[in-house]
Amino acid sequence: METKETMEDYKEELEASFRKINVGDIISGTVIDVNEEEVTLDLKYYAPGIIKAADLSNDPGFQILEEVKPGDVLEAAVVKTDDGAGNIRLSRKEANDVLSWDKLKEYQEQETELPVKVAGIVPSGVVAYVEGIRGFIPASQLALSYVEVDDSWLGKELVVRVITVEESKKKLVMSAKVILREKAAEEHNHKISMLVPGSILEGVVESLMPYGAFVDIGDGISGLVHISQISQKRIAKPSEVLSVGQKVKVKILNTNDNKVSLSMRALEEEMVDVERPSQTTEYISKENASTSLGDLLAGFKFD
């Protein structure tokens, strides 16, 4: 049985098509056509919306054919209700000035990871655009360690997180380092989780503290040998028996809270146990176990 369409089925579309659109309104529409000069939007209105390429983004590296596809939903501000050809003239750049800062604050609060491309080099950092807003990434926030910023960074793709948003000052600051640091910590903790307590490793003393020694056991992992675990004999400070750069053998005690606890004393105790002679001896008689009656009476004289 066929279902007949009624006016009720088109109620929302009809209401949308007769709504009043004014200059300055921010409206959304679905992309139905893209070319190098402009984007056409279906606004569910009697007239389509047009965004000229120059009105799409402040990013000088913006590529209209790469970054806008049919089916995308865009928000834009109304510039003209009739561009002379019966279209609604729109500007995404103007809408960005209103909407983008709210989105940037949301990205900051949610710690969203954002892919960006370096668009420019400035003193002490680089420039990249997010939501059409020009942002700054300080050189100190580009990598885990210090890097020199030069033209080789132009066009590089980074994953960043928004760390500062100040709309009143038009200030947007981002960081790639915070994400890299978190990923490095995850990898480091995973390596620690693979260590097996009780294992014996060779390491190098990398630093001495009043409370113990830190030993590099390889693969970027260091563990602490507490002063009480350095030697069987009592010592006042680690430097009495250890020096930086010294190779030592250590035993893994535990990896609680992603910290590696090591012991040298445990190995000393194990060596003592191995070298200590057994205290249990077995008595072995070299005499014959059986004794004759003659042997028992041999020492007696009979009258």
C-alpha cells in the first residue's frame, strides 16, 4: 500500500523557506557545489547561498577544492540577501570572527588534539590556523627538546592542543609538546610494565643522591637503588661504594606506580647463600653393622 505525501511532511522545509534572513545572521547550509571561485550551499531556503573563495578562510594556505567537499555543513554570516543574481551572499570569515573563539575555548576545555599545518615562521615560533584563526606555536612547544625554527618548518603538519585562548586580545597559543610528552610517558610506562620483578640486569650508575643511586638499565629506563639496598654493610652515603658511570648488577624488586625499584644488596645476599657450606652432615659408619657373639665376649675372662 502506497503512502501519500501530505503538506505535513514538508512542514519544516516550508517554514524554513519562508523564514526571514537578515544581513549579519549566521546560518548553516550543506555544500552542494564547489569550484575554484566559490562554494554553493543549500540553505533550505528559496535562494541558495554563495561563499566566494576569498570569504572562506583567513588562512593563506587554504585550498578550496581540497578542504571543502559536497555534503559538508558550513556556517557563514549573511553579507547580502541578494547578490544581484538571486543568491544569498555569505562570508565564512565573518562567521569565524563570531563562532571560532567559542569553538577554540571548547577545544581547550576538552583538550582536543588538532591537526594543523605550519603556515608561517615568526620570531621564536611558527604560525598555524585553526577554525580560520591565526595561532602561535612557540619554538619551546614544537618538540620535546629545543629546536631551531627555520624555513624547513614551513608546511610541516603537526598535531597540537590549544593552551591559551584570549578572544579580547585575539590571542591563540597552541602546543605540540604537551601531546608528545604524554605519548612519550605512555611508551615509557609500557616499557616499565614489561619488566619482570626478580630479573637481574646490568646497568650504569647515572646519579647519586643522599637517599640512593639512580641506575640506567637501558631502553631509556632508570631505577632507584635505595641506600638500604646498595650494600649489606651499613653506609652513610652511596658515594662510599658507588661512583657515577660505574657498571653494576641489579635486581628488580618492583615496578609500582611506574617507578623501578632496584637492589644490589639482594644479589650480595644470594651470593652468600650460595657460598655458605651446608651445616647438615651425614654420619657414615665404616664398621660392619653386624656383631657376632664371639666379638662381644672377646674381652671377658672366664674362671
